[in-house]
Amino acid sequence: MVRAMKDFLIIGGGIAGVSAAARLSALGSVTLLEAEASLAHHASSRSAATFEETYGAPSTVALNRASRAELKSRSVLSPRGLMMVARSGDSEAFERDLLGLEMTELSLGEARARFPILGSEVARAAFQPDTLDLDTDRLLQGFLREAKANGGRVHTRATVTAIRRSALGWAVEADETHEARVLVNAAGPWADRVAAMAGIPPLGLRPLRRSMARVPAPSDPSGWPMVMGAGEAWYMKPDAGALLVSPAEEDAVEPHDAWADEMVLAEGLARFESHVTMKVTRLLASWAGLRTFAPDRQLVLGPDPLDHAFLWCAGQGGYGFQTSCAASRHLAEVAGGTAPTLGPDLSAALSPARFR
């Protein structure tokens, strides 16, 4: 069966693809294809669900800041705060993050008042209040409602098996044949593979695994901040009465449905334990996600200069949710031929043309 020609065909149903569908649906007809049985199955469902404005490359920070007002208006942000802790040998990393994350140093007494299980080996601590919890499901569902309200169609269990150029645009074989004028590549870790299927040279995107454990908390952690080791050697975040702890690793892997590496997870939990008074005696759950980066660790948004009917919406790394409002708006502006709100310099920094 062949569907009627659409304006935009989006491959990938994570936050990148769903937010793109919402914005592009205001410009024309949209169909989104997702290989899994549900949307946001991979990286988007395994996010730490945090808004940290100063986190990432300069262009990512700019997207974070450009997204903040809309995220607030969508009622998906709530207070959390971020604390950094370091032992005596970690001063160099501590000083670097203190500046980069725009934090204020605390006395150890002040730090322990905020985070009561702070260990005696911790020599320095810092805090900034602007790190926020982000309701990822509410944000995703909001974008999805917008896309559907504008007539957008979503196909799950639609694994793409072939892509070819057609007389009027693109033809994509998945659950059926889908045709569209413009193809949007929001396939996360699989984005380079999708490009190759379409005859577009890959960009060198790298999926990096990050593992997570959910562990029991020794007391009610609801008022605790998110806590990270200097140099992002690990991080912890309260989660519904328990704690999420990550080794914060970046291990290069092939695109796949990721799972936690037990040894890496154990090493990360040991780093966490060396900064606190508690011991992790059991796991409630563990998982992993893939954070996909371009070689320069900036997002890739816009048309490929080799084929302007092929739009990249990729390389979100760990910043997909917190950049989604500005990133999807920028993609729609570029697709619609209007001047980018972000300005020409930032637009160039995000453009796929930087790799061609």
C-alpha cells in the first residue's frame, strides 16, 4: 500500500522526531515512523530528566537558554538544584566545573545540610540552584498532541528497510511505502545508517552508552539536590523515593537497544559510595541509554548541502529534551525558509554544512 504524498516524513520517534513533527506540522502534512512498538523507546525514555542550562557545548547552552521560557510555559520544570562534590585529589576538575557550570562554593556544613549523606572524604562542595527537574513524558506528549492536532500521522512498528529518491521527493519502505517531499532524519543512534540508506554521506555520529542504576535511599531524598562528582565522574538524582546513580560513562558502541554494563555500573557505584555515608547493597533496577554525538559534540539541525530535501535532526547527545523547544523551532524555520531566530552564527554552528 502506498500512502498519499506528504510534505514531511520523519524517521525516529524520540523527543527529536516528535518535537520536529509538532513544529513541521504547522508547515504541511507530516508522517512520523518509529521502529519500536511505542514512541521514546530508546534514549528518550532513559533520560536523567534534568534541565541544566550551562551543560554542553556553547551552541548547546544557547539552545538550552532559548528553550527555557517555553519549557516553563509548558509546566514541565520544577526545582531541584545541582551540587558538585570533590575529594582532595580532584581540585583541578572541581575548579573547572565550578567555573563552567557557574556554581558557588559551599562550606561542608552547608553542603551537608542540603545533602545529609555527604561523606567525610569530601573536601569541597559547590551548588547552583538553577538545575531543574524536567517532566519528559509531559513534554513529549505535549508535542505529540500538537502534531496530531495538525493532522500528523504516527506509525509505530515501522522499521525502515529501504529509502530511495522518487520523482517528487522520497519513497521509504517500512510497514508500507511512505512518500514525502522532505525526509527528516531524527533516528538518534541510527541517524548515520538512515543517511547511508538515502544515499547521503554519514557525518560520523557516535553513539555512546551511559548506564544507570536505581537504588534504595537511606531516607526520604525528595528535598535533596542532584549531586555529581567533579569532572562528572558520576551523578546521583532523587527519583520517587529512591536514587538514580550513573557512572556517567561514555563508551562508544554500535546502535542497539542498550543495557547496562555490570562492571562499569559497579565502578560508578563505588565512586558514588566514596563520596557518601551509605552503601549500595542492592539494585532496584538498571538500564542504559545511548547518547549520540557529532564529532564536534554540537547538534546537527538543518538540510544537508548535498540534498536540501534531506533534513538532519540528530546529534542531541544527552541534551535532547532540554534543547527540544529551540532545536525544533529552528528546524522548522530552516525548513520553511524563514530567518532563524537563533541568528546566523548559531545556525551555522548547527548546520550539517559544517561537515561538507
